[in-house]
Amino acid sequence: MKKLLLSLSIIALFVFDAQSQSTPSYKVITVIESIVPGGLGRSRLIDGQTEINIDDFTTERTDGKKSSQSDVSRADAKVDRFEESKLLNFYSLTGINFQNVASNDALITSKLNELTEEGWELAFVTSGVESDAGAKDGKGLFITRFIFKKP
């Protein structure tokens, strides 16, 4: 009986160890905040709802010159299912609108909390800016990508 219990305990350890070493899943949430004056831009939080296989859009070059990328259609890479949450623009007619910044923070925090409750862990955050280049540009955005991992 002792040998049976010892054997079952060892088997259970291997099963639990194998489960703990499973491949994690990743999820990307993108926040785009407009820095176009006057509220003319579009700010959004995007949560993709469609899984896509990168291999369907990847080709390989063997000599560095010949490519079969023309066999891959960009239209096929577009997904139709995603959540789009409206955010406020950073700028109003008078400049930076701090109430809008605080409102966006609250909305983004709500989404981050929702994902955490679903078992996702925040793994990385990366951001970038395409800023207004002067009086004639009138364009710009601030983009942040939140990369989540589910063990």
C-alpha cells in the first residue's frame, strides 16, 4: 500500500509539473490617443477578438532577392472582430485637456482590471508618439500597447 501511495504521489508531481510548464497565451491591447487640436482626432482602445496565424502571411527568401510576398493578400490579414472603446482626445481648442487625460486613465484602468480579473497578467508595455510637426501638420497620436500573458 505504501508503494502504491508513493507511486501515485510521484505521478501526481509529474502531472502538475507538466501543467505548470504549458505554453503561455498572449493578448495585445492597443490604445491610440489623438493629439490633434480641437477634438478632431479619434482616440480608441482596441481589443482584437480574432485569432490569426502568422504563418499564413509569412514567406521566406532564400537568396535575399526573390520574394513570394505578392502571393500574400493584405486584405486577408484584416480582422473583422474587435472591441473598440471610445477615448477622449488629449487636446481641446485651448491645448492639453487634463480632464480628458484623467478620463482616459480611468477607462484604460477599467480595461486593465477587467483583463486581470480574467486571469491575464501584464507582461510588457510599449509606447510611441507621432507628434505634431508644426502649424501646418495638425496631426499626431500617442500609441500604447499593453501585452498580456496568461500562464
